[in-house]
Amino acid sequence: MAIKTIRQAIGEALRLEMARDEHVFIMGEDVAGGRGGTGVLDAAGGVLGITKDLLEEFGEDRVIDTPISETAILGCAVGAAVSGSRPVAELMFNDFMGVCFDPLLNQAAKFRYMFGGKAETPLVVRTMYGAGIRAAAQHSQTLYHMFTSVPGLKCVCPSNAYDAKGLLIQAIRDNDPVVFLEHKALYDIPGVETPDEAYTIPFGEANFVRDGTDITIVAMGLMVHIASGVAEELAKSGVSVEIVDPRTTSPLDTDSILESVEKTGRLVVMDESAARCGFAHDIAALVADRAFGSLKAPIKTITPPHTPVPFSPALEDAWLPGPEDLVKAITAVMEY
Amino acid sequence: MAIKTIRQAIGEALRLEMARDEHVFIMGEDVAGGRGGTGVLDAAGGVLGITKDLLEEFGEDRVIDTPISETAILGCAVGAAVSGSRPVAELMFNDFMGVCFDPLLNQAAKFRYMFGGKAETPLVVRTMYGAGIRAAAQHSQTLYHMFTSVPGLKCVCPSNAYDAKGLLIQAIRDNDPVVFLEHKALYDIPGVETPDEAYTIPFGEANFVRDGTDITIVAMGLMVHIASGVAEELAKSGVSVEIVDPRTTSPLDTDSILESVEKTGRLVVMDESAARCGFAHDIAALVADRAFGSLKAPIKTITPPHTPVPFSPALEDAWLPGPEDLVKAITAVMEY
Amino acid sequence: MNLSNLPKERLLDAYRTMKTIREFEERIHTENTTGDIAGFLHLSVGQEAIAAGVMSHLTTQDYIASTHRGHGHAIAKGSDVKAMMKEIFGKAGGLCGGKGGSMHIADLEQGMLGANGIVGAGGPLAIGAALTAKLKKSDDVAVCFLGDGASNQGGVFEAMNMSVALGLPVVFIFENNGYGEFTGADFSVGSKDIAGRAAGFGIPTVKVDGTNFFTIADAAGTAIDRVRQGLGPQGVEAFAFRFYGHFEGDPQAYRSKDEIENVRVDSDCLINFRASVAEGNRLEIGELDAIDAEVAILIDEAVAEARAADFPSPDAVLKDVYISY
Amino acid sequence: MNLSNLPKERLLDAYRTMKTIREFEERIHTENTTGDIAGFLHLSVGQEAIAAGVMSHLTTQDYIASTHRGHGHAIAKGSDVKAMMKEIFGKAGGLCGGKGGSMHIADLEQGMLGANGIVGAGGPLAIGAALTAKLKKSDDVAVCFLGDGASNQGGVFEAMNMSVALGLPVVFIFENNGYGEFTGADFSVGSKDIAGRAAGFGIPTVKVDGTNFFTIADAAGTAIDRVRQGLGPQGVEAFAFRFYGHFEGDPQAYRSKDEIENVRVDSDCLINFRASVAEGNRLEIGELDAIDAEVAILIDEAVAEARAADFPSPDAVLKDVYISY
Ligand SMILES: Cc1ncc(C[n+]2csc(CCOP(=O)(O)OP(=O)(O)O)c2C)c(N)n1
Ligand SMILES: Cc1ncc(C[n+]2csc(CCOP(=O)(O)OP(=O)(O)O)c2C)c(N)n1
Ligand SMILES: [Mg+2]
Ligand SMILES: [Mg+2]
């Protein structure tokens, strides 16, 4: 086992699954890069270089550069999936779902049900999300609450390399349509031990990032890392924080979340998606119904404000939920 | 004052505002109907006839039929709004946002903020939503939780003719982008007294549909009517139900909801949007945080199941939340 | 491709297909007045020759993506008529278990990717099926049916462009019936020329009479052959008329009375077909009448069985959202 | 339209515009290496003549919709260069208060509807501004800038078609710089012919050298005039080269070394302009040198002021989401 970053883990998962199953292919804008140019064909490997080298190994038939036509990319992937292929399509930024939500919302997600159980649509859409890199309002959103709300889609949001690899392999082998979300501020954070070979992590199993007894924090993606730092800090002053990372929002490991809150009696959900109708509210509602009797204090949700993401570093830093927000919420809950 | 249906109220609001302000125009597929045909130009007034007669009164310049190109319709409306017009664009079914979310999600909603407060985008998008008329999976969804989650959009869901008229006029006069949702099962339910002249209902003011002391029901659209029937029934057995209809999900009248729960100590949210990350969860989370101390029982959310909308009447009736679901939830909460 | 001397069996098949579609939909039209059919119904009566003509060149390995007006495509592609009728009545045993209804009839086993409630959605789906065919190195094709109205959807344009860029084995069949809902094609298509616009995308596209089985089958056959030969995406703009309104219940004020009446007389593919085969003495009228009788029985049975079938049990609501969850 | 004998003042303006864009962006390119500029930067160096040539025919009443590569469009449309530089540095006093950054520079007072981070989004927006112009019965126009890559977006196609159907006063300027990110236009545009494809939509579209101010200004002028005369949407495909990578930091492996080096020599609009005016003895070299000096000072000041400016105060985060809420 070696230490790997999320960037490496994702590239590895794709390579392993393409080698394992000839039906798997990748498509998207510049997933190879360089078609129709005067330089090399394998020029890029996506804007972040994650799919670099796949062209050489698997050829142009299975590493498919496309025009800038996201509806055609996703719709083509859906059509390919339902006819027997296993596409991994790349939607560069999840914000672009504005131009291409239909193939997921109204096609892939609904086929199996609408068609009376007869369709299989084994599709993965990889997409970047999240704030923190000064990419401004149209390239920084966290939209998994929308994907989560659509019956028929599965939705995955890994927070570390080990999870990223196992969940992506699961996503590719899964027979339902999956949206796989990659936080752009996490690709190159210090890595974790990650096996070289293929392995899967089942969907709907939360990761207990940290065990604790006083308060439960539910967090995903970048927020897991902020929560971990805060928990470490608070441990010193005797507050025992449990951190649950659901890893997949749909299916959701409701049991783990409920168990944790039943133990701690307190919940803060820290989430980067929406300030309204977001993932935080989904978890809060779950607990306010099904673990109400265990609750010793109000449920706090920490989200960005109900505003677009600002560009200026000074503003984006203020916009993004941070350790102080979490400390404040935990304190309020503990002191209730 | 006369008794009017929602269908009539909406048509009236459009006519009054078009007469009042020459910058207001309507556009969409077949909002007049008949361009390029061999029959009459004013053939339809939209698929439901709601915009009928507007062509005659305001002419082709202001009653604009379009190709089936929703991205161009909404994007054009956004461009028209930001350049000084006041468009009311029609998106026939809210399900079609799959092909045209970008002009709302990434353009209209973000202009003012991204441009440092300098843009005004006075746009209304009218759209049908909701189940119950056997329109199946792609024409029956309730997607206002998605619109609500987007900062910069306002979102309106009237449940009766009086509200529909006042809220639509407010939407047209409002200087921010507004999504105005019309439940397709409510257009022709028995009407209510509705003034002939123009009036506005401010956004962010809930309607107390029914006062009660034992339990608060938050509901919108079709669900208001189901809740009213149940409340009537339960009153006989001594349960006093309060029904709050927020009318606009964004802005949201949090005060009224919190006040009501502080009084009753119990909350059921009955909502037709999503089973996950929906509007019901948004309200539950609000209350689980800010009225926790008043809660005597778990918060129940009633939503459709996490499945697409089925076609068969037998299945759709089972899918849609109904009176029995509400009675069951109220009973559970009251007996907690 | 020259269809003028098709073997008799194929002629009879073509007629049977068109007649089955006609009868199926005429019957739905009638049954609908009883109030026993729920939801939206879009009939393709008048456009049967396009479905029959195109599908006469396809196997079950080939895929089609259909539209909201999809009954004819499904029947021509080989779907079970009785299961379709049950589906339209929302009954158990329907082709989609009653969950889809008229607007979502799909039959993946027959290579039918589904009717679609989202106008234009079939464009991207079809090129996906074409991509599968290409990756398999088969000579299968995908055929995409689109209306004149659908031809203005962004996703359709993207699919057209991408199919050329990626060299995908796909045929676009533009069924120009003159209207998208209530709006004329000459208004909604800015250039007033769907085929010409497709050609601008690099897709050779011909215009043909879609009310004549032989002309449309001929054009589609040529296009499909070219695609199978690896010559890249091809198109056909087939002109036809829908005899009924956009949906059942449409008063059709946007059409002149003349038009509505004349199309039934001048542009009926069944009448045209009978005339053609009679002219060349290729079939006996009696053979066609026999098919009419067979089809009438089939549709009678289909309606009777659909009416007699149970509604699905409510617990089906929760089933088949995911394969595993 | 014949620009060969433009008045001297307009020639100087054109040069000043191009030079300002060049200097502004070259300077951003340098400043960016210090790490003091955050976010994505897309430079239009090499394409300045298109912005200057098109905008030379527009007033502040006319609208433009720009792209992610929008600095040049904004400058040519009249935006304040110093406020733009502050915006790019994310500072208070920026054209968008620091909330937008390079990719969202907008200036509605100058009729600039904004750079746009969503490729192709400007298409529908532009036809909306054109619709406003039409409703006002003015002869204002809207101009939509789109890259070769953007020309493949569904929303752009829809906008093209709808502009013809509705007869809107809009000009589509396709800036074909050969690449969309790293992918060549000859691959991504299936027909390899953006102008021809636009023509298929019913939009008369010419192809011109976009590195020569006179040819592009001429073509744009003709197109804009035709639109003002009510002749409907027009298009121009202008060929040019971006001298830098797609974004700052792009190693450009998809381009040959030759290409990268040659375009700076052969296709520099500033060099071309100097050569043209020298040939016809229309301007003294000294006049151009004077502009160069002026512009250098302006950009120096802009950078200095941007660096010196404060960051916006964090409470601005919550402001200006809605007009009222
Ligand atoms: C994206 C989308 N927009 C609008 C509609 C509503 N609608 C259903 S059918 C139709 C007309 C389609 O016209 P055309 O493509 O010509 O097909 P035809 O009905 O003539 O067969 C419209 C606008 C829809 N279902 N989906
Ligand atoms: C909808 C969407 N898809 C993809 C991107 C990512 N992206 C940004 S710029 C770009 C290339 C655009 O190419 P072109 O239109 O030729 O403009 P150029 O960069 O050459 O000026 C891409 C793919 C985006 N921002 N928006
Ligand atoms: Mg049509
Ligand atoms: Mg380009």
C-alpha cells in the first residue's frame, strides 16, 4: 500500500476498471485533449490531468474527446449505458448541470421505473464541485442536494483517497446511474494509504471518521477535514466529538447517523451545499423525526449563506463555512 | 368581487400587468399558438388556454410564440430583463428545467451578486408542476425545492386564486427573478372571492389557512387542500390543527412558522416536492433548530416516496400523499 | 436502393404494420372518449408510413429513439400490441407495468429506447446507442425520430454535431408533420428547411414524401445502408400530416378546416399504398382486406384484454427505482 | 462599407483600443506569476482586432454578450480599465466590487452583459437584449461573441434559430481561434465550417481574417448595418489565434511549437495595423508610439491602484443577492 492523493486514486480507479471491463469507456471535454490540434493527441487528460495516459493505454475508442456539448455528452452516455456500455462521462464542473440536467433528471434516473423495471443504465458522471479556489459563482457551487433529491440517481461524495478509489470502482460496477462528485480543493491534500489493487466500498455505508460521545457532526467532502481539525482541538478542552461522513448521500446510511445521535444526543450538520433545501436540512429532518427522543439540544445546520459564491479571496473565505462556525455551533449546542 | 378560479386569476393578473406596463410581455411555446399554421393566429393561449385573448389585446410584439427551445426562451427572457424589459416567460412544465436550468441557475440568479449589485433582472418564469393528472414521470414533478435552493431566485407557489393573482402581480412588479409555480391539479378547483382590480401580496408572508392550537401543519399548493380537509375532520374529534401556507418558499416567512410551532409544540410538514433534500426537510430543519425548545414531539415530514411519479391511476393515487398519510402522522405526533 | 420490386411478403408486412398502427390508434381515439384512458395521448395517425418504412430496414439489434408520439414506432419495431394497449390503460401486464403510459412506452428487447416526454431528448440518446454499436464494432445503427418542433431543441443540434465529430452510426429521421403543438414548422424553423439545416451540420439529408411507404422506405433504406457502410450520420426529412390534433382533445384552431379534411383524402398512406400495389398488380386487394380483418381482431382483443386486466397493485409504487439501493 | 479611408481619429481609436487590450492582458500575464491574482484567467491576446473592429460600430445603447475570454470585449465596449484591473485583483472598487473576477466582468451601463463562465450562455442572453431593442422599436443591436468551441453548445444553436424565427436584431461573431480548450475546431465542429452551419440556420455569415482590423471591422460593420436595417440576424466568423494558452498555466501540448511561435510573428493585429497604416501613409509611426506610451502609463497606474486597493469588507458577502427580500 502506498500513500495516494485523491487525484491519483481516481485516475487509478478509472484505469483498473477500464482494464477489467472492455465495456467501460470515458468521455468528455478534453478527457484526452488535443484532437484536431497541431500538437500531441494525449495533450491533457482533462483540465486537471486526471485521465492522463488513459488514451495511450485504451485508445481513442474508449477515451473519447467531445465537442463542448454537455447535453449530448450526458445524453450520449445515457444512451450508451442503456444499450449495453458502461460509460464514465465527465461533466467538468457540476455547475454546468444547468445546461444538461435532462439526461440525468428525466432520462437515466427514470428509465428503470418508467419502463417497468426493464432498463439498466450503468452510468457514472464524474464532476467537480465546491468552493475555495477562487473560481467564482459559476464554477464553485455544491449541487449534490439536487442530485440527491432525484429518485433513481445515486450520489457519491468522497472525502479522501481511499474512499474515492473504492467508491469510484463501486460506481463503475454499479448498475444504476451514479453522480460522482469530486471536491476541487481536495484533489491534492496529503494522501492516505490506498491499496494498489481494485476494491469497492459499498454505497450507503457511512464512515465514522472519529468516535466521540458528546456530539455528532455529519459532514462530507471538504467539511470533513474542517470538522476533524475542530474535533481535535475541542478534545483538548474535553468535548468528545463524533464525526460521521455519509460518503454517499443517496443511498444514505440513516442507521449510522441515527445511532450516533442516539448515543451523543446532539447534532450539528456541516455542509457545503445549499443554505435552503440542502443536504444539511435533509439530515436534520431525518434526526428531528427519528431520533427526536434522544435529542438534548437543537439541531444546528452550518451551511454557506444564501448567496452565490463570491470571487474575491477576502469574500470567498468569509463565505465558506470554517472552523469558527463549527466551534460556535458546537458550543451553542453543548451549552444549551 | 367575484368568485374566480386560479386559471382565471392568472390570466387576469397577466392582462392587468400588461395593460399597466408596456415593458411587460409574455413569451413561450404557443402562448398565443398558431404562428405559421393555416388556421387562426390566436389559436390556443398556451396548452391550457390561460393566455388566450392576450394576443388580440397586446399584439404579436408582446405575446411571443417561440420554437421549442427552452434554453433560448429562458435565456432570451433573462437577456431581455437585464436590458430593461419585464418578461413573463412560460416554461410549460417545470420538469423541462432539465433542458434549460442554466439561464436561471447560473445567469439570472447570479447576475446581481456577480456584477457587484449593478444588475436588475425583473423576470418571471411561470411553470406548471405537480402530480395527480396521470401525466407520468416527466410531466408530474414538483421541483420547487431546487429553485428554492438557488440564491438569487425567488419562488412562489400559490394554493388559491386570490393568492395566485396577488402573488403573480407582485412577481411581475418585483425586480428580482421569480419562479412562479402553478399546480396543474388546482387550476379549476372551486374558486374563491378575488378582486377584479390589481393588488399585490408581498413575498415572504405566510397565510394562516386555519388557526389551531394542538399541531402545526405546513403545506403548499395541492397539499393545503388535503390538509384543510383533514383538519376539518379532526376538529370533530377535538384535535385543533393550525395550517400555515408559506405561499412563497423563497423568501420564506420563518417567523410565522416558528410562532405557530412555538404555540402548538408540534409540526408536520406535508409537501409534494422531494422525499430527500426537499422543502419539507428545509422546514423541519428550521424548526428543529430555532423552535426546538417548544417541540413536544418528533417533526414528521410527509412527502411522496423516493420514486419517480408512476403513470397508472392506481399507482399515482398511491404515490401522492393523501389524507390518510396526514392523519397517521398527526396521530403519531399527538400520541407521542 | 430500389423498392419497386420488393418481395410480396415484405409488402404484406409493410401494410400490416401500417394498418396495425392505424387501427391501434383509431381505437385509442374512440376508447378515449369513454374516459377510461388517463393522461396525455398523442396519435400518429397519418404518419404510419414513416414508422413502417424506416423500420423495414432495421433488426432488433438496431436501436431507435422515439418521441412523445411513439405508438407507431414501437409497433413497427416489433413491440407487443397487447402489452402496449395494457400500458396505455395503465394496467398490470402493460409493456412497462403501467408505470410509463402512452408517453413512455419502451421496449429495450426490441431495441426501442422509449417514447419520450421531453421533446428532443431522443437525439442524445440515439447517438449513445450508436456509440455502443461503434464500440462493439458491429454494423448496427441507431435511428432517431424527431418532429419538426423537436428539431429546434438544443440537445438535438448538439447530438447532430457530435455524431458527425465522432463518426457515429446514426440516422436522423425528421418527421415534419407541419406543426409542433399548434405552431407551424415554417415559423419555428427559422430557415424553413430542416434538411438544409441538418446538411449544414455535415449530415447529408434528403427530403421525401412521408405519406408514401415506397418513397420513405427507399430514402430511409439508402440512409441506413450508408450508415452501415461507415459513411457517417445521415438524415431524412419526411413530410406527412397528423390526422388528429396534437393531443387528444386539441380543437385545432390553428389549422384550417380545409387542411384537416384534405389530408385524410390526399395523404393517407394506406390509401396510397393500396393504389400503388394495385397499379403494379403486385398484391391482390383481397390479401390486403384479409390483413385488415386480422388487424381488427387483434386490436379488438387487445382492447378487451386491456380492459379486463387488473390495475397494478399499489405496492408496485416502491419497486424498480434502483437495481440495488 | 469601406473602411479604407476612415478618419484619422477613428484609426487612432482603433489602435488605442487594441493596444490597451494587449497591454492590459500582457500585464495580467506577468502579474499573475507573482501569485497575487486568484482564480481562472483567460487571455485574448492575439484576438484584439475582433473586439476593436466590432465595437467600432456600436454605441452604448447596443448590447454585447461576452465570453469567459472577455477582457478585450469589455475594454473595447468602453469599460473602465482601472476598475477592471481592481476586479481581477478581487479588490474593492472593482467593476463588480470584487465579486465577479475576470470571468464575470460586466458593465451594464456600457451595454456589456458580462463575461460568462458558462460557455455559450451569451447566445440566449444576446437575443434577449435584441428583443428589448426590437420591442423599443429602436435600431439598437445586440452582438454575441462566441468561440469556436461555444459554437457547439445547444443553447447557442437554439438562439441562432430563434433569432431568425423572431426576426431579432442580433449579430453573431464567432471568434474562431482554432481551439476550444485543447481541442481543435476542425474536430469539434463536425462540418468544419462554423459559418456554413450558421448559414444553414438562415443567418448569412461571412468568414474573415480576424487578425486584421480592417477586414474584421469591415465585415462587422456590414453585418451590423444590415441588422440595423431590419434584415435579420447576421454572422461573422473571424479567424484569429490566441497567443497564450487556454488559461494561464496551460502547457499547450496540443499545439505544435511552430504554431505557437509563428502566430506571434505572422498574425499580430498590432503589427498588421502598423503595416497597413504605414503603407497608405495614413498615420505617422510617432502617433502610434505616443499611444503605446500613454497606454503603458495607464496600465501601470491600473496595476498600482489595484494592488494598493483594499479587499472588500467581508460583510459584502451578504449584500446584493436580491434587490429586496
Ligand atoms: C422539452 C419539452 N418542451 C416542450 C414540450 C411540450 N410538447 C410536447 S409535444 C410538443 C410538440 C412537438 O412537436 P414536434 O416535434 O413537431 O412533434 P409532433 O408533436 O408534431 O409529433 C411540445 C412542445 C415537451 N414535452 N418537452
Ligand atoms: C458549459 C460549459 N462547458 C465547459 C466549460 C469549460 N470551458 C471553459 S472555456 C472552454 C473552451 C471554450 O472554447 P471557445 O468557445 O473556442 O473559446 P476560447 O476559449 O477559444 O476563447 C471550456 C470547454 C464551461 N465553462 N462551460
Ligand atoms: Mg410536428
Ligand atoms: Mg476557441
